[in-house]
Amino acid sequence: MDVILREDIDKLGQRGQVVKVASGFARNFLLPKRLAVEANASNKKIVEQERQAHLRREAKHVSDAQELATLMSSASVTIKQKAGENDQLFGSVTVNDIAASLERQGYTIDRKKIHLDEPIKTLGDFKASVRLHKDVTLELPVHVVKDE
């Protein structure tokens, strides 16, 4: 059965693409969840209009994310934590701490968009990646200092 995808689906195709799938998969999964529509002439026109509108919205989101990235390019995060001997922290610095610090600086970034390879457990300088959009990623310097 030929269907037109209304959303990007992993291992199947991109939005607006015509793909051939098993009829059961289309009837039981894709069509009820409105992830696809049957491929006919009228649906092709409708999906093409939706795709154009989606591309315009996506371009606006990308430009907004790039604008925010240029604003945040000079930002850095300094976090004060209590530390013991050998500069080991009592606890660790997580993405929640980084998000809270950015919030105090006036940047509202969801903690799910901030990525650390592992929680920070020592004093020093580190990098956190902030994914503002799937195409826009920013490296954010994180400085962990000893709280007196």
C-alpha cells in the first residue's frame, strides 16, 4: 500500500515522502495515529501544502535558535560547590544546576537540551553542549569553583 508520510518516521521516511508499506501496518498503525495518509491525488496536494507550511515554520525555528546561539556565545556558567580535599565535590554538578544558572542569567533553556558527558564531580573548567535545535548546537563553558 502506498502512503504519504505526514511526519518524519525513523527507518521509513521523511515528511511528504510517498512510501510503500504493508497494508496492515498502514491500517493499524500509520493511519489511526495520523502519521500518514493514503496516497491519492487530493491527499498529495494537501500534504504538499502542509509540507511547505512546515518548512516555513522550521526555517523560523532555526533562525530563532541561531539568534539565541549568537546571544549565548559569550555566556558562561560559574557554579559554586562545596569541595573537600583533592578538589572533589560533595555531590556533583548536573544539567539542572547549569539550567538554573542560565535562568539566573536570563536564558530560559530546558534542562533536556543541555548535555553533559557525565556529571561533574571535581573543580575546574568543563564544556556542556546546548542543543537549541536539531541543527544548532552551542558549546557552553562551565566553571566549577570552591564555595567558601
